[in-house]
Amino acid sequence: MEGHLTPGASARPPANLARGSTPPSSSRMLTRYLTDIEELLEHQHWEAALREARDLPQIVVALADPALHSSAEAVTRWGERWIAPEERTTALVAAALQPSFAESSTAAAVPTRALRRLQLRRHVRTAPRGYPLEAPADLAPAEREAIDTARSLVQSARLWYAHSGCHDSTVQANLARLAVLR
């Protein structure tokens, strides 16, 4: 279900790549979506940031599929490839990698709501600032986990796009399709 890479494109990030050094996405829609999540974190809207971030695995899997389909199996494979193993162990990240689909766990469906929210970012031109590394020290464990989960999913999506999605003709075609659809 994943898109086809152009020759020379890497399906996995280089082993020596530091996770914090991933360049920002060159897709305006995707960049804005990721920046919106970071801004929600900055403004301490933990639940809203987590809700948006949990859609990222479905979005990137759908972008890599010619029909914009996403399945639980494909989302799990994406998470195994792009999210660091130590980050996949948290309950919230694991939940994001097990999206609920109406029919069955292997049925592919278009994540319409998530793609629509991504699509709405296409006209926004705010440059990404990045989320400050420091979070308030006096957070409840649930808030800390929401921040860590959102950061992990955003960073994984940036890593995926920088090392795979930007070289994938299917991803680029789907981003272009979303940009012109109303």
C-alpha cells in the first residue's frame, strides 16, 4: 500500500541521523499541519494537539497510497518503520498506531476527516517555528505523555516526509490532488 520510491530514495532514515535534525517538510499543507500541532502544544492545548497528532499516521499512510487509503495494518507498519522503538511503547503512541476502522482491522479506507483537515492548511503560509524543547516542569503525568506523544508523532511525520515522502511520486501526486480539490 505504500507509494513507490524514486530511484535513490531511502525507505528508512539513515541510522546515524539525529532525530532532532530533520529538516522541515517542503509541503505547505503538511508543514502547516505539523506547525499547528506544535502551536497547540506551545499554547498548552494538550488534548487538541494530541487529537491532531494522532491522525498523522493515517494521513501519511494515505498520502503514500494511490487511492488515499489507509488501513490499520499499514499504519502499524509505518509506525514500526518511522517511530523510534522507545517511543512506540507509550500507550498513546500505541493507540495512534491502532486507528479504528469501521469494517475490520485490515480494511483500507480513506481517512476523510484527517485528510480534510490537512487540506485546509494549503492556503496558510506561516513558516514553521518549531516547538520549544522545554515544557513546564509541573505537568501532570497525562499532560506530559500527551506532549511526548504529539512531539513523537510530529517528529516521525517530518522524518518520514524528509526521507521518503518528498521523493515518493505517489505522495507528491496525492498532495497535489488535495491542493486542488475543494
